Amino acid sequence: MTSMTDAAIPTPKAAQSPRGGLPAGPRPQPPGPLAATVAFGWRALLKIRHVPEQIFDVIAIPIVFTLMFTYLLGGAISGSTSQYLQFILPGTLVMAVLLVGMYAGIGINTDTSTGIADRFRSLPIWRLSPVAGALLGDVTRYLLAGGLVLALGTAMGFRPPGGVPGVLAGVGLLLLFALSLSWAWTTLGLVMRAPQAVMSTGTAVLFPLTLASNTFVVPQTMPGWLQAFVNVNPVSHLVTAERSLMYGHPATGQILLVLAACVLLTVVFAPLTARLYGRGH
Amino acid sequence: MTSSPYSVEASGLVKRFGSTTALDGVDLIVEAGTVYGLLGPNGAGKTTAVRILATLLAPDAGTARILGHDVIAEADAVRRRVALAGQAATVDNDLTGSENLRLIGLLAGLGRRAARTRAAQLLAGFELEDAASRQVKGYSGGMRRRLDLAASTLVRADLYFLDEPTTGLDPARRAQVHALVRAMAADGATVLLTTQYLEEADQLAGRIAVIDHGKVVAEGPPAQLKSSIGAGTLQIRLADPARRLDAEQIASRLVGAPFKPGSDPAVLTTTVPGDDATGVAADRAAAAVAALYSAGIAVEDFSFGQPSLDEVFLRLTGQTNTFNDTPMEAAR
């Protein structure tokens, strides 16, 4: 990006007030909570359009892992690459969507640390509408990331027995979980000092959780201590629930566990986010 | 336009951040329809004061009413009537200039179409048309500042908070902002602006409060403020340093103040007392230089200027003695 100098354009009307400087007419009524949220949703979509590389930076990893594990190790692990793909893809899908979730925290942190949150707070709008509107951006990011991994999987030969309904159910559950987890990211985003700190904390938490799970191999072949970790790892439970939906034999227990986690995350972190954001910095 | 005769009524505002006290008991009264200047160096507490008055920050102690509404209990009523241009230019780097204005327009209650129209108007008015569809992250500091100001004038406000609106602008654009501030006042609005520049406050504000270390150290119309600390510095360089004593005797009587001992024996420096019943400061300075000429003491050059902001602060905070004989740079 080149920055432009102010002196570049001559200013014949030096001492005039900028044209159209002051508004004509009375100040309009401020927007209601819904209208304000929609405006912030529009902002979130614009940001995705202008900075799409953010998403691709993050989901490059699950995409590379899908390709590498399937073609390099798939045959050795499962006997055939196509069989292994059926096993790994629900897991890399989870990985992609969870990694992209970090941007919920990075976004809110950028807003509060650059001062634009100040302007939002100075407006007569529902205080949490910036956060609520950002959720629309989150949903879009999750769908984009998930859609890319699924498209890649389908091209490689991912044909789960659950068919399209199974995959849609899986995507729905994953979306719900990711949105609930968004609240944890926004809370983190509000307590960390800089966007980079959110990013590094996020990756430091997510990588061990997504790698040391049942995404790539069944835990039975791992040493005991690692098995213990993998079995309590929430990502493992999420991946198991995803597989069960996509394979067409839903594991009710695992799904209920994921739904319970969604409730827990939302109940704890949504009010925390509201409180931290409302309080200001 | 407003029922209260005062747009800002703050008393005893205190704000601490950890162990630093940003505001230490600030009182402010701003009459409706006037331009009021908050003057102070970096870190004096100007921005903290503005943030409290604009409902962004709760004070630890003290109360503030804006246009008759309490900033805590009736924050929303305040927000419906004020506009803020922040010091940390409060625009979204990822969005384009036009998108930024349209977003703030929507949030201020303009319809989709009205927001678009008004955004285009302001982009033209602030000479940002060419950059309208570029992301703000590529803007220069001055462009960003102008976009931020434009965002503050999307809809009408009864009170505008402008936090250092001209910092980083070139002189022509600074003059435009000055014209904008005057237009706001002519429209019946109140403007509270912060600045580091004495001359800016002098040109625009009807009254000034000087803030230092979180306290108001002086308050009043600019002229009164300046005369209270002396009109300016007179500096005379003699051709022959040996004539210094004679020169000091003649000149100090006319100036009405003693000269300060300096490192260069050829240079005489003094602070001329401000305009008062006994005369005008500039006349005194001119008379002193003329008298030296009449007495046959050759003057190599001389200068007389308004007190700098440094002088104002050093004087107001009682540190007059620290720069008696040192150049300004050394005293900073």
C-alpha cells in the first residue's frame, strides 16, 4: 500500500468550509437494535470481501493436511486412500471451521484497540449491536471455510453413507458449535492486548486440540497417556459426532454432549463478552 | 435548540488508570453555542476529559452533564445529540472511505440512500473523492483525519467533540477545519475542541481551559490568558557584547521587565509584560529597540513573538525559573 501525501492536490478553496460540510435538516432518529445489527452485519461482510486472504491463510492448513494425510499416509493407515478420506474429512472440516473462529476474537480486539469501538460507543445505538452484527460475519466465514474443505473432499472422492442430509446435519451442528465458541473468542479478544496476541493464543490452544484428537487416526494405536488426552479432548467428541451424522448413524450421546457444550459456552461467554464490551477500555 | 444554557457542566472529574491520575478534579463549564478550547500538552488529560464527556468512559469521581443530561444516567440521551471526532482516527482500516461513511450514516439513523448521498457529499467536500473506493489502510494520516471529521458531520449535532482535529494536517487543510468549526458554531452548535496549538485555540475559541497533569491550571478568554503570562519574548542581538550593561539599562526600563542572564553575552532576552492599562506589549518592545538605536547601541537583529505554548505551560505550572538562562530546547 502506498500512502498518499496531503500536498499532492492543490486546494484553491483554502479557507472555505468543506463543501457539504454541515448537514441540512434535523438529526434523524437513531436506528433500532435490529437495524444497527444489520448495519454491522453489512460491515462484517465487507471486511470478508476486502480481506479474504485472512480466511485462506488459516484454512490452508486443514486443506494441506487433508491432501497430505490422504495421499501420503492414507493407504498405509486405512488400506486405501479413498477409505482414509472418508475417515479424515469430517475431522479436517472441524479443524478448518475452528481455526477460522479465531477471527471473531481478532476482529473485536482490533475494534477496541484501534479506537473505532469508541465511535460506535458514542452513537445512540444498542451497545452490543457491533458484536451481534459481527456474528453474521462469523457465520459467513464458517460456511466459506467449511464449504471449501467439503468441496475439496468431494472432488477427492468423499462420499459418506449419510449422503447430503447427513453432511448438512453435520455442517449444522458444527456451525452451532463454532458460533457458541465465538463467544469464547470474543471474550479472549476483549481481554488480550493486541490482535497478534489473540492469534498466537488461539493457535497455541487450537493446534494441540485439533492435532491430538481422533481426527487423523483412531486413538487405539497411541500410547496410553496420549489416548487419555485424546479421549477427553472436546474436539474428539465433536469429530465423533460429525462422523456419526455424516455416516448416517447419528450417535445421540455424542451429539447431546456437543449441544451441552454449546449451551455451556454461550451461557458463560456471551454474558462475559457483553460485560467486557459494555464496560469499555 | 437546547434547554440548558450550558452544553457542558462538569465538576470534580477524577479518572485514574492504575497508578496514573489522568484527571485530578477537573471543572468545566461551556456555554451553549460557543467554541471552547481545551489546551494542553500530550498526556495532560485532554482526551480523557473528552472521553468522559462523550460517555465513553465513566469518571472515578465527579459529575458531568452534557446538554442537561447526566453522562452516566442519561448516556443515551447525550449520544443522541453529540458527535465525536476522535484523536485516534476512528475509522475502519479494512473498509473503503465511502463504506466507512455509509456505515456510520446508517448507524446515525440515515436510510440506505440518504447515507450514500451524504457520504458522497462529504467525500467531495473533504477532497477524498479520488480515494473514496480505496481501503482506508492506504490513506495518509491527514486523509484519515479528514475522513474521521467527515464521519462526525454526517448528521447534525448540538455539541461536537473534536479531539485534536487539526493534528497532522497541512496549513491549507487546517484552515478548512477552522472554517468548519466556525460553521458549526454559526449553526448554533457548541464545539469543544482540544488542541496543542495556542494559536489555534486563540483563533477559534471564545474561552480556553489549560490542562496540565489532569488539572485545569488556567481558564478564560484567550486574550486574558495570554496577557496573564506576558505577551511574548523579545530577543535582541547586539553587535558589541561590551555594550550589554548599557543596553539592558535602557531597554528594560521601556519594556518594563528585567533581562535574563544568558549564555551568549551579545543576546538580550526578556518576557514583555502583556497588554494592560499602561500600554501595548508590542509598543513596549518596539520602543526598547528604537531607544537602543537612538542611544547609538548597534543592534544586529531582534525578534518579538507571542509566547509559545511551552512558555504558557511552564509559566502556568510555576516552573518559570527552570528556563531562565537556557534555550527553550534545553528546558523541555
